[in-house]
Amino acid sequence: MTRPPRLIESPQNPQFKLWESLLESRGLKKQGKFLLAGLKTVPEALARWPDRFSTLLLTDPAQAEGWRLPAGLETVQLAPALFHALDASGTGFPLLVGTVPETPRIDLSQPPQGLELVCALGDPNNLGALLRSAAAFGARRVILLDGAAHPYHPKCLRAASNAQFELTLLRGGRWEDVHRAAGPLVALDAGGADMAAFRWPRDVRLVLGEEGQGVPTSLPAQRLSIPTTGAVESLNATVAASVALFSHFTARP
């Protein structure tokens, strides 16, 4: 660090109040910014995607000694009480302020490109875990339906472990739009065909409904089930989707 950071001590400071609003989806949408926390995710993000971030927040300049900070990244020292208010995960580690990238609207009348996820998950923890699996198993395009959790919510960021930055996130509209989508659709259903025997097409959209509600019965999708011991009634939506992602990943040459 070549110069001392700017110091903010008042909870009434307009910049602090803006950052505080980023803990909720409403503030994320209004401000177009997000907060990234994590002992591993913050250094990785600075190293791999430095252009996505504008500000480093910390309580002590010594926390960033020896760091190679990108040019133009502002460093701000917060009073401990203010920092703890923003550190929702309780890491005590410096936070990054980033810019939420534009999420274009996808034209579902065009066929899928590889494996695409169509997602209505409303829980940010579940969505984050799903994004992590999507990045791991090569589903680069994730289509978020109306009502899905914000992909840059702090809980989603924590669960995704920087997967957001590896994926193309798109807006997909409502279920009515998915009904008219081109190309094959696959949905998970306990009464569906056995996934173990399914021959995955290369280009396909895997559709995930809201927690507890699932995919509309009217959706014209191939229904697949995951064989289990039957010891539990069903799998968590994110776990089931991860199994399907792995199945597609290992089926491709």
C-alpha cells in the first residue's frame, strides 16, 4: 500500500450507508454494487478479476501489507463497529466492493448452447451452491427466472465461492417464457425416467423450480428421477441438480 487509506468512522457517512444497503437484495438492485467476503475468495478475486472491484474495506491497514493491489482500487479503513456491520459472514478479513455486471435477457426461442441451467431458486444459499456446481461441471450459462435469488447476495456469494465470476448469468423471464423455449428441456421429478439410463443431448436446458414447488407440471420437459435407496423422501434441490450436472458432464465425450 503506497498511501494511507481513507478513514470512515460515522455510521451516518453516505458511503457507509450505501455499502450497508448491499446486505439486502433491494440495495443490490438499486446500487448495482456488491460486497465480497472470505479468506480465500477475496485474494483469489483480486488476483483473477481485479477489474470487477473498486474498493477494499478493512479495519487496519496492516491487514493488506504485502498485497499487490490493482491500480485504481481505493482502500478504506472503517471503524471496527462499521466493519463488523458489513462483515455478515464474520470473517474479520478485508472486504471487496464490486460492481454487479449486466445480466442480459436471453432469447429462449434460440436453442441451448451446451448444458444450460434454468433456475427459479429463491434461497440465496441454494443458488450459490448451485452456481458452484454449475462452474465445476461446465454449465457456463445460468438463466435466472423472475423470483430467483440475487446472484450477488452475500449469502449467495459465500456459498458459490467465486463461481459467479466463471459463469454467464442471464435473465430468463417467467415460466411462460420457458414453455416456449426452443430445444430440449429436462426437469427432475421423482416420478420421471431413471437418469442413469438417460442419454444426455449435448445441448440441453436443465430446469429447476422454486424450493418446495418444483417445475410446473405443464412444462413440456423430459422428467428424470435420481435412483436412491429410498431412505429419504427426496433430495435437496441443489444436491439433485448437482447430480444431474455431474451426469451430463460424465456422459459427454
